[in-house]
Amino acid sequence: MRFVPPAEANLIQRLPPYHVVGNVIAWAMRALPQRILRPFLMKFLTTVLGPSPALFSEGAILINRQGERFVDELSAPASALARQTPNEAYIGFDQTFAHKFSRWPNFVSTAPGIGYAYIEDYRRCRSDIFATARTATELAAKLDLPEITLLTLCSVTTPKTGRKTCACTSKSLRLGTSQELRRIHRGWIANQREL
């Protein structure tokens, strides 16, 4: 699974894949202070990576375009997402969850050796896929989801702790597009079978 790419390519995505550009980036990562480098890294991390499986083991849920929870997120969420029409879903979670995934060791996505992206990074860098609301009704309206179905999701059990949480009343991140998921799904499955 990957997050939906931005509608328009950002500066980082438009950089040509030339050796000299790679050398400049490598130098910048060694020489520049984190406060200068981090905003550029986050534009990359929040654009090309997918969600950490820890999101789901801590209680985040996947909600399809019909407003339904369609999979056990701890089983095979990527395969289930590929079977949805369209091939996209939302990650639903509450404010307590958002606070937990705002700092180490709980990250939303990572590029090992490069950096970690947290909830705040997605809010700041990917406003096109990040939505917040005070109630499930308000969130359903923002995401254009059926309100009644979304409201039924607001008492899910967190797999790791067994506690009840309102997973969809405050924040949401959208995942995948039809084209991207088919490409990733086919490529990943083929590569796994070849191993």
C-alpha cells in the first residue's frame, strides 16, 4: 500500500535522476542541519512511502469509499484494498492515536537511514490527503462518505490492547489510487513469488 501521490509533482519529485543530483542530495544530508533538511525530506517521505504496519496493530482501521471497514487490518490489508472499487481507502483513527504517532518510536512511514514521518508531517505536507473533524458526521461529510455506515465504525476494538476506541472521529489519511495500487500490487506479488 502507498499513499495517494499528489495531483501535481512537487520540487523533490521533479528532480532529475542524474548522478550529480544524487551527489548534491547526499552532500546536503551530511552537511545541512536537520531543521533545514527535514522539510525537504518530509515532502519525499510523505509522497512515496506507505503506512507502517504499526498503525494497524495499534488500532487504525481502513475505511472504503462506502464508509465500511472492509478488512481485518492485521491480516492482508493490501490485498483487500486491491479488491475495493475504487482501489482506495481511508485510514481512520482518533486524537489519542494521532498524539501517539506524533513522535518516536511511533511513525506513520519511514525510509530507513533517511528519516521518519509522523502525523504532523502528513498534516503539514499532504493536506490533499489529510482530514480532521470533531465528529464522525463531520468527517463523513468532508470525505463524502455515507454518514450512517461511518458512525457504525466508531466502536472498534484495538487489536493490541483490546480497548474500545472511536477510530474515525478526528483524523483520516487517504490511501492509494486505482492505477498505483494495481502497479504496486502486481509488482510486489510477482517479486515475492520470484524469491
